[in-house]
Amino acid sequence: GAQASVTMALTSPAGDQGYPGKLDVTVTYALDDHGALAIDFAAKSDAATIVNLTNHAIFNLAGEGSPGGIYGQRLTIPAARYTPVDAALIPTGELKPVAGTVFDFTRGRSLGDGIRDGRDPQIVAGRGWDHNFVLDKGATAEPGLAARMEDPASGRVLEVLSTAPGVQFYSGNFLDGTLIGKGGHVYRMGDGLALEPQLFPDTPNQPAFGSARVAPGKPYHHRMIYRVSVAR
């Protein structure tokens, strides 16, 4: 069960940022007895509107200031397809297979393998990975595995679980040295990554992606879990 939790709430009035409906949102962070952090997003609206919430925490399992950044770490994403993007990094609406590309993380791959592959126009467009992966599990009632990250040198493992059908993988491509972190370390490109479970980006404009619509009597809920361990 939960060892400690905190709930934060926000009310977004109708018309805020151009969206219809008054939206009441809560986010609950709960730490369990095994050190797993669960995040529950919930939202309800008094009019039809769209909602898609996630977490943008950035991780580097090798630790603060590691000279190789994330490039020596391994990532597994159980997704046979991904959503390619245009030059503005907006999904085109296609669902493409990952097989035979640098987007194939189904068996795990080193993050240094492919991030500078100038032969792949998707990598060039994003300056690395900044793409949504179509999880094989789809949307689920209970959180299922969305991604697994491992640092072979330390054995540290991060698993990300979610009820959502997709996960956005961002390889820190736009970290440009202007942010200074703890210990005075400068955050550069590739010094961390984000794994963001969610509905597919641009879902409201892409019929093939499903629906991000909420309405009275049709609330929104997304549960995700960060689970950490050490590989033996």
C-alpha cells in the first residue's frame, strides 16, 4: 500500500488557453512500501474538451555529471510501431513498424546506437529521438510495462508502467547547456531522457489515433508508475 502520498489540484476555467469547459484536475503522487512512485492523473469537465496528461521527469541512471550521459545505457520499449513526425515534430498520422530501424527497442538497445544516424530522416528531424511509440499492450485498465531503462555499469534499472497506449521517448536533444543542475553540472544534449506515457500526441487531429475527448459523465484517468531496482 501507499507509504506516503500528496494530491495536487487545479481548476482550469472555461476558455483557458482556448479550451472549452471548466476542467478540474488532480494529480496524486504516492510512494509505496517498495519504493515505487505511482502518479494518478484525474480530470473532469462540465463541457466537451480534450485532455492528455503525463510526467516530464528526466532521468540519467549513470548519475549526475556522468561524462557519457545516457548513451551507454540501454532502453527497451515493447512497441512494434511508432508515430513518425514532420519537420515541426508533429505526428503525421502514420503508424510505422520499428523493425529494421533505429526505433526498434523491442529487444533493448544501447542509446548510443542510432542517435547520430544521419541516414534516418526521423532522427535528423528530432536531433535524436523525440517520438511516440505505440505500445503493444494498448490502453489497459491496470498499468503495464511502457519502458525499461538500465545502466549496465551500475546495474540501476528504471521501469515505467502505465495505463496509456503510448509512450513519448525524448532523448534530451534540446538540452543545450543553459540549464545548471545540482553540483553545478551543466545539462547538455543527451545528459538525460524522458519517458512520457500518454495518449498519442496530436490525437485530437488524427482520427486513427483514437480520442482524447472528455465530457460531462466521461472523466479522464491515467495511472503511471516509476519502479526502480538494481539488476543482480
